[in-house]
Amino acid sequence: MEQEAPAGWEFFDSVDFPTDHIDDPMGRPRVRHVVTAVVVGHEGAAWLPRLSEALWALNPRPDRLIAVDTGSTDETAELLAAMPGVESVVSVSARTGFGMAVARGLEAHGFAPIPSAVGPYGDDGHMPVVEWLWLLHDDCAPAPKALEKLLLQATMSPATGVWGPKLRLWPRDRELLEVGVTTSLGGRRDTGIEIGELDQGQHDQPRNVLAVSSAGMLVRRDVWEALHGFDPRLPMFRDDIDFGWRASRAGYQVGVAPDAVIYHAQAAATGERALAGTRRHAYQLDRAHAYYTVLANAPGKLLPLLILRFLFGALLRSIWFLIGKTPSGAVDEWTALLGTLLAGGWTQARKNRRNLDQVPYDHIKGLFSRSVHALRHNLEETTSTISERIREAWADEPEEQVVTTARRAKSTARVAGDQPRWRRQLIRRPFLGAWVVLAIGALIAARDLIGGGFLRSNLLLPAHENLAALWHAAASAPPGVTPPAWLAQLSAFSTVMFGPDGATNILLLGAVPLAGLAAWVMLRSFVVDRVARAWGASAYGLAVFTNGAISQGRLGTCVAAIVLPLLGAAVHTVARRRRVYVQGSWRAAWFAGICLAVLFAFTPALGLLIAVILVLGAVFGLGWRRQGRQLVFSVVLGLLLVLPWTIDLVQHPSKLGQEAGGPPTAAVGPGDSLQHLLTGTPVGAPAPWWFAVPLILVALVSLLRESRQRYELLGWFAALAGLAGTLVASRLGGGSGPLMFLMTAGWIIAVTVAWDSVGKSTEIIVQGVLGIVLLTTVVTAGFWLVRGTDGPLWSGPAQDLPAYLVSSQDPPENQSILVVRKAPAGQMRFALVKDGGPRMGALEAAPTPAQSKPITDVLATLGGGGSGEEGRQLAALAIDYVYLPGPVDPTLASTLDSLPGLTRASANDGDASWLVDRSKIEGKTPLNDQTHTVWRILGLIGWIIALVFCLPTVRRTVAVPHGTHARRDPR
């Protein structure tokens, strides 16, 4: 080889240069090593100069250097020809794989000749000779000691026929890529190296492994010829694992020499150049070769289980790709698996390799990666991918680079370094401390409601006993009646939140900290001052309490309070101004549609008001640009996701005033309750109405400033919209609690934005106004903690019935109880209690008057004194008990006592109950539920699609043969 050093050879430090001799520390006789190096290049002009420097610095150098160019279109061929001591370059097609290219180079020039005169160490030429083949990529650079260390290990361990170096990241990084490689029987490539792990000598022990990378692989000639080189069916990806597996099966050991270091650029895997040797997607090719390698080499007794494992794994990965909006990845997954199974190449490979089985599988089983390791790596990569993609959420289109403004720079809290860590964190993150206070306060405020049974109130029916009952109620209703949409959403939430009762407790008792956290997510989009942001989020959370949503058990308002800020953040992402041509975000638009669907379901009146505002804003405010169309799409999506509940709201507008969980909130009129109307506090709220006066006054004062922000005006617009909606709802007699909450939210936004703009002011007036705001918030929080969240809301059993009546509803009796109450005006009201009594959603899914007419007729007859046939009629309606809660109407009780077929049963003090004789009559209840299967299936599909389009896109990654780093498919 030439002795003239190319320019730039100082790439290597002097410490990397080798000694002059390869001495065995164990004192074994010297062995003459003859090395033939083969370099395969493809579009490698960017890396070949560094490889030339590395080859010049090698000592000892290969005895023969062969270069193969696989159809490069740049200067690769010329650079290969200029390498020191290289033979004439062999040119092959770009479709030639790495192993085939090596074979073509050896066919053209052969292995290096064995010297017969004087050996390299002054010997007489009669030393034992071992011939080696050294494989190099065009984008790798061996350290000067690399070949020496490989040959030294070969001298020390003559039984090992394949050696591999330690791979580090190009150009000369200490980040580890690979120190030997293995695979699981599921096809998972495993190096045992953590992502980003630095080389600190922790893997420097030579050892036997299943395989080594083809970048720097040193193979004894007899092993190469016995195994017939790399499998031609594997042009790239997994060819090294297949070769090492075959070598291990044939009894040739494979070892790694960590002292030999090679730096590798991974150009093809990182997408820095196009792949050669294939036209298929990199991910599809990698998966196909993984399946082929396992099927061609695994023991035959394991094949059925392995095929089932492949099918199950492909199914899971396909679901992951579909959720991540990468259907091409799912197609590649199944194309790779089915193509490999059906092509049959692996069956022929198994026949050809039968003569290799010199070592039983149990003897090399320890070289494979365990399934638990593969599972751990999959979980780590999935978590890493989700974290990375979440950071890119709602960024479908390019945005301008964020520039740190002077105001944002001033908002950064500066803390002395000698402060305790907790104090530094509290100063830098004031909301963290505020949220902890809200969370602990929620537990203190709910001290009388935790662990006492089901949460109940006049506006909240008890939760269902289990998930099965809740899912059944979400899909079932009497004929002609639509089950409420919010039950299905609550069912999904309850599935991951400790069941229906646990989900209800979290949404009600944890509404204050959850709403505060959601408000912080929204405010951080446009509020810079951290203290102002912390106050705004905390005040918003406390507004759920002052509105009376918790103490009255208004589940709908609590859910709306949590969802409203998330909807605001999504709308802000869609509508914000950008300095790039493409604007808006479809991912945020899909999320806004989901939030609107929740509002339509839990608080229809509030959802309708927000939808009207968004449509008007899209048409008149955004001029029907892309952003406006996205907002209209969100509204349409929200309406579609709650079908057929949307149709039911159109047919029965009176349901707009209802909230999830119970009957409509008490209306607030503009006459006798003007103070409640103007302050946004419903009648019966736990906090006095005058608690909101300081907040409103500060919001009014902020309008007098000349430098008011557009977000302040938006806050006031929300407050006025809530006021207008409350007036309309009050006139119509519907619920106004959620609309009043919108008023309070608007004032909080206005004050928070005003605080953000003047918070650093030293004027006494400004500081005094902010002090009033803080003092009011602290007083409200103290009132919340002292008063608690109980009141109309209480915790107790699901039914106010005697114990024997409650137990009679359980299987196998499944008895029905007719609960009759007589109003002071003389009207009779009834409820047919069965299967655990009326639970959440029973009011919205109540039977029609026509369906309940048989029972109504019987009660009307009883109210008139009875005809004597009511006992038989009740038995025919499949009613087992008649129950009258106290105070019992004596006339009605006397009538029931005189009826044949009815027998007095025991009851609590002040109550009365009668057993209906059904022994001679086969009763049939008129109130049978009908399952809405089609709508629920369509709704489930719609929600899955919407959620998928909200999630970040999943990238196809390739398990590259140079480390555990996940790389994007360059195609």
C-alpha cells in the first residue's frame, strides 16, 4: 500500500496508533495473518476520504484491498480507486446487495496471496498461516489499532472464526452503537446498548456473541467458504445476524473484540443517502428479512409457535400504525410477513442449511435475546416515541421560529443559587405550588363525602354499580327514546378511572384541581407572567366551587369546566396568527371537535352557544380562510360524534337545558334574582353572590386601559355571551348554571390578561388592585375549605328503600318495585325501580307517555278510590311490590289495603309497602329497553377515528444493523 499520507490524516489522535507487533500475552506461538479487505461503496463520496485516511493510518494494513462500486452516480468509483494499495475497482449493478458485492469482488481478485519468503516479523516464512476476510463499509473509519486488536484476539482465541469490533458513532464520537448483536425469536434486533449510551469501558470484555455487524466483520476464510458467504436473499438488513446464526449452528464461534474500534456513519439507515440493492420500503425490507432470518434458522419444533407470534405481533404493530395515522406502516407490516411466509424462500433455505446443524439449539440458546428484553425495549421506544411526538402535537404545518421577546425574557424568574431547591421550584413554577394546594384542598373540602357510598343530590342520580351496567345503559333505552350521549363518554372514562363511582367522584370532587390544570394549559398559550397565569388557573378552578356545581352535584357543569379550557387551547391553536403561508392545524381542529362533542353531551345549552360563537367567528372573524373552515369542521364533527343525541335535541329543544346526571338546573330570572344573574352565581350556590363583585370591578377597570389586549376583549366577549345565554335560558325555563359559569370564566380571562400586561408595574394603584384580587381569591379558597363541598350533595346508599326491597332486585328474583309519591297538589308520580333502581341517565332515557300509559291508568284508578281490579292489573304489568315513601297518604294506603292480590309488607317508619300476588298471572312489563347497537358501533368507530386524528403521527422505524437507534424510513 502507498506510504504517502492523504490530506487530513490527522483525524486520528496519536494514542490510536498501534504498536509494531501483534504479541499474544499468553505466549502462544506466533501466527501469520493474511488479511483481504473488501470495501463496498455506494454513493459514498462524502465518507470515502475519511476511510482513505483510516486505511493509511492502519498498522498492520490489509495484505490486499478490494473495492466494489455498486452503481454509484457520484465520485465514489474515483475515490475507491484512489485508496492506498487498492486493486482495480469492481463495478456491479446498483441492485447488488452487500454480500453479493463482496462475492463479486473476491471472484474478480481473489484472496491475498500467502508470502513464502520472509514473514512480516523477520521469520523464515514457515509460520502457521491464517487467512482472513475483512468487510468494510464506505461510511466507516477503523481506528489505527482496529485491525491489530482484531488479529490479536484471533491469535488468542483460534477457535473463534468470526470477529467483530466495537462500533461508535461517526465521525469520532464516544456514543456506542454496537458491541455484538443478537436477536429474539420474534425478530427483534438487540445490541444491549441503551440509546445515547457513551463508551466508558463498560462493554470492553471480549466474549462470544450470536453475530457482529458487517461493518468491520473479520471472517476466517474457511468459515466464509463453508457458509458460502452472506445469504443472497438478504441484500441488506439482518444479513449479519443470519451469517452469525449459521456460523454458530455450524460450530464456528463468533466473538467481539471491544478494543478494536470502528466509527460508523450509518448513512443509509439515517437517510443521508438512498438505499441500494432494493426498491422496497426500508421498514418493509427490514421486517421481511427479520422474519426470513428467524424462519430459516429456528428449530423446526418452534415454527408453529413462531408463526403465531409473528401474526400477533404484526397485528399489534398494525394497530399502533393505524392509531398513529400511518396506514402505510400497517401495509408494510403485513406485506413483509405474508410475503415472507408465502414466498417459500425460507423453506428452501432450511433444506440447504440442514448440514449446518453441528451444535444443538439448546447449546446456543443463551446467545439470543430474551422476550422480556424485547418487550422492555418496545415499551421504552414506544414511550420515547410518544413523548417526542406529543412535543410536536398540533404542529401539522411549519411555524415561524419562536423568538424570545423582551417581555417574555423579563418574565423569567431569577432565583439565587443558595436557595433550597423546593423554594427555587416554587418561585419559578408558582402554579405548581398553587395546584398542590388545590389538590390537597379538594381532599379536605370533600372530607364528608369520601368513602360514604354513592354521591347523590336532587340534581344527581347515583352512579351505576359496575362498568357492565353503565355500558348497557349507554346503549339501551325504551323504543323511540335515545340514550344520552354523555353516558357513553362517561363509560369510556370510567373504564380507565376505577369504575362509574370512581369516575363520578373524580369529576365532581376533583373538579377544582382538574379545572385549574386545564385552565393553566390554555393560559400558557398567551399569558407570559407566571404569577398571573397561576392566579388565573387557580381562580378558574375555584369558580367551579363558587358556581355551586360541586355542592349541587351538577356533573355536567363540572365536566364542562374541565373541557372548556382545553377547547379554548385547541381553538387558539387553530386561529392564532402566523407569519407563514400555511396556517391552522387540523390536529387541533379534530381535538376541538371532540371537546365540543363532550359539551354537547354533558351541557347541551353551553355546547350550542360555543358552537354558534365559533361558526360566527369563522365566517366573520377569519373570513372563511383555512382556519375558519377548520373551526366549522370542529363544530360539525362535534355534532356528528354525539349522534343520534343531536337529532333528539333538535326534536326536543327542552332537553337543551338539561345537564348530565339529573334534571335541569334551577332557572335564574332577571327579576327577583338580578344580583345572582349579574354576578354569575346561581341560586343555591354555596358562595355568596357578592364574592364575585371584586372580580367584576377589576375586569371593568381593565377595560379603561389604553393598552388593553385582544385577549381581554375576548374574555369580556365570553362573559357577555354567557350573560346573553343565561337570559335566554331563564326566559325559556331551562338550566342556566353552565352558562353562568361561562360568564365567570370570561371575567377571569380578562383579569388574567390585564395582570399579565401590568404585573411588573410599581404603581401603587396597580399593586392595590392586584392585592384586592389576591385577597378575594384567598378568602374564597378559605371559604371553600371551611364550608366543604357537601350541601345538597351527599353520600349514601343508591336507593332509599328498605333493605329487603333492595335485595329483591338482585338475581335470581329480579323483582320490580313501583314507587308512588303523591304530590301536595294531588298528582301521583311514580318510578318503576328494577335492576338496582334509577341510575345516571334514567331521566334522559325515560319512557314516553304512551309506553308508561298502562301504569298511569292503574294509578289514576287508584287515585279515584279503586275498582278492585288494580291488584290483577299490577300483576299483569310484572310489578312485585308497591312502595309508598313517607309521608304516606292515608287515603291511598287504605285503598291499597283493600285491594285483593296485595298484601302488606314490612317497611321503615313512616313508609308502607305491599306485595303483589303474581302466582296466578304471568306478567309482562310495558317498559322494555331496546339496544341501539348500530348507533353505538358507528359512534365507537367515529370516536376512534377522531382520536386517531388528534394523536401525533407514528413514524416507521428500521431496526438498523448498527445499534439500537431508531431511524426514520428515508423513503
